[in-house]
Amino acid sequence: MTDFSGRVLFLDRSDINTDEIIPARYLTEITKEALKPHLLEDLNLDGFNPERDIQGTSVIITRSNFGCGSSREHAPWALEVNGIDLVIAESFARIFRQNMYNCGMMAVELEKEAINRLFAEFSEKETAISTDLAANRFKVSADGETAEFSFSISDFDRALIEAGGWVEYADAHY
């Protein structure tokens, strides 16, 4: 099972859509690996440079309605192939969120106040997160400061991530 821990990339914007996660012009690619260099390349966000900012990150923290737009599995695949297995946001587009869990990844919603606190206290620092899936807790740390946040996921979503995704879950249960 994935660890769901690592260095954090903060994307301070709501409504980041699937075309910004992986531009539609790459949807004809036949491997996940071919999507890798194009993750977030069309995202328009002041100070963000995908070539500089994505490498070495495992977690994205962002605002509301992440993954809106077209419903496609390519968006989670592009995250996955870049080593990003956890996205934390105020809210997600429903299909994107389920596609994440279907791929064995996590899309976790936190209250707006928690997201605001994460941005205020950690976004300008080299930040790491560790996930305790059994306890439903995140521990966020940077420059000697730490904060903990509780989260919840459904039993079925937990079963999907523990299995490694929908295909693996189905193989084990059907």
C-alpha cells in the first residue's frame, strides 16, 4: 500500500480543472509515463513553475473544486506517474475524487478553516506531511513547526486504497 507521505506542493487556487492537471492534447498518449512531463503545464498560477515545483513532491494541498471539468482518468494517472498519491483540498469534483480512489490514491477533503491554516502556516516553507491511515490523521511539519489534522474517508474508499485501486479490489472480491 502507498505511504501517502512526503513533500507538499501548495497550489493556492480553487477550480483547478482536469485540462490544467493534464492538457487534453496529451490524452492520445497510450502510457501513463508519456503523461509525466506534462503534469500541470497549463496551470496559470503566479509563481508556479511545473518544471521546478513538481519534482520530489508527493502531496498537493489546494483549495476547492479540484479536478473539475472533464471526467477522465488521465488526471489521476498524471499525478500518479509523478509520484503524487495524495491531494488535500476543501472539495473535489465528484468523478475526479472517485477516480483517485479507483487508482488507489487519496483525495481528502478538509474544512476550509484547516486548508486556510495550512496555507497560512506552511505554504511558504519546505513542508512535509506524514499520513497515519489507521488513525485518520495527517502530521504536517516545516521548520520545526508541526500541526495535526484529522480526516475521514469512507470504508469503501479505504478498501480501495488498501487494495491498490479498483482493479485490485475487484480481483480480490469478485
